Amino acid sequence: MTDPASRPWRLYLLLLLVMLIWSLNFIATKIVLKELPGPLLAGIRIPLAAMFLIPVYFWSYRKHGKTWTNSDALRMGLLGLVGIAANQVLFILGMGRTTVTHAGLIIGMVPLIVLTLTAILGHESLSLQKIGGIVLALGGLGILQARAGTVAGPTFWGDLMSFGSAFAFSCYVVFGKAMVVKHGPFIPTTFAFFAGALALFPMTLYFGWNFDFSKVSLAAWCGILYMALASSVIASILYYHVLGKLSASRVSSFSYLQPLMASTLGITLLGEHVSTALIGGGVLILSGVFLTERG
């Protein structure tokens, strides 16, 4: 008998839900940033997500046993400094200085950045189609910058931080692949989040020491909870569940929906401005990512 949970249409629905959760994370971040400074938000979100990951870690531990060594723990912790601490600080600071539409498109370039890094390391060759896709996406990024700072919302520095966030996460993916293959996805993720939380503790203490938390609204706290639990934990569990049942290429094809969903949500829920530069740059970026993945 076929496992109902593994029926393709249900798996596709789960993937759509994952993309929606991650897209709404952009909106939640924008809402919370109205009441909390970016560094403090990052310093709260990461340890909160780390605590939510503890049950997932022990579930994985009971299933597979202890598979990590002290050197593995050190490596996973170092990966957390880049893939979690730097990634989230840059993402949140960038979101405070750009729009959801710009950030969604820029962070959607992660597959392209991962490909470039693996090629530099000699793990993958670049075909002419892949090189063309990279050039196309970078051209789209340049078009976005042609209007950055000229209309309310996006700025050069905000977009640069968003790109830095995408680059940090791409490094985490490339250099953390061996740990994921060896231990599964959740043990390295838990180590990384705890390392990120420890690294950001001094910054969190600095920004939170004199901050009046009593003025933070319930909506903002719900936003923080959403970012830590739904986006960081629940969506990741669903994603890896689907990845275990569908081919990687089929799953990656859904990644194109995230920047489109995030941009649509930013326009409809936050009233973000739609410009010809946004449309043209977005088309080039998504086309470039598509070419590199299919090349």
C-alpha cells in the first residue's frame, strides 16, 4: 500500500506551504523591525530557534545515535558563525534598509551563489549556459540598484546586506554539506544555531540592556515567535521530509516560488512600490538562476 504521506500531490502541497512560510518571514521581519532594533531582533530570534530545535535534535539523536566527534562539533559551530549569526544579522539589518521585493529576489540568488562557490572550489564545472545565467542574474541585480535610493524603501546598503546574507548562507550550504551528509540535517543545524546564539550574546546584551521590552506589542512578539518557530524549525522539518521523498531537482524547482511569493506579499500586504526596474531586474535574476540550475 502506498504511504498517503508520500503521495506526490501532498508533498507538493507541503512544499508550497514551506515556500509560503519562508516568504511570510520577510513580512514578519518588517513588522517586528518597527518595534525592535535589528541587532536585538537577531539576538532574540536565534537563541529562541535554538531552544525549539532541542526536541528535534534529541529525536535525531535517538534515531541515529551519537555520530559526531569533537572536531565535528567545532566545525558545525564555526559554520554557525557564518551561516546563522552573520546570515541572520545581515538579513535583518538588510530588511530594515530595503524592501521585501528586493530582498526576496536577492536572496533567491542563493542557488547561483552556491554554484559559483562550488565551481571556485573545483567541485563543479561551469558550462557556457551556467556562466550566461550568472551574468544575466548579476545584470538583474544591477538593474535593481539603478533605482535603489530613488524611491521610498530600497537602498544600496540594504540590498548589499541582503546579498551578504545570501552569500553567508551559501557558504554554510557549501562548507556544511559534509556535515549534513554525515549527521543528517538537524544535528548540524542545532549546533549552528547554538553557536550563533553564543556569538551574538554580547551584542544582544548590549542592545537589550536598556531596552524597554514592555513597549513591544503582542503582534511583534508573535512575529518573533513566527520567525523562530515557523520559519526556522517547522518549515525546515517539512522541507527535509519532502526532500527525502522527492528528487532534489524536483524540490529545487519550487525555490523559484519563494521570491515571487515574497514579492507578491510585500506588494499586497505592505504596499511596496512596483517599478519597471523591479520587474526587469526580477525577470533577469530569476531567469539567470533558472539557467544556472538547468545548465
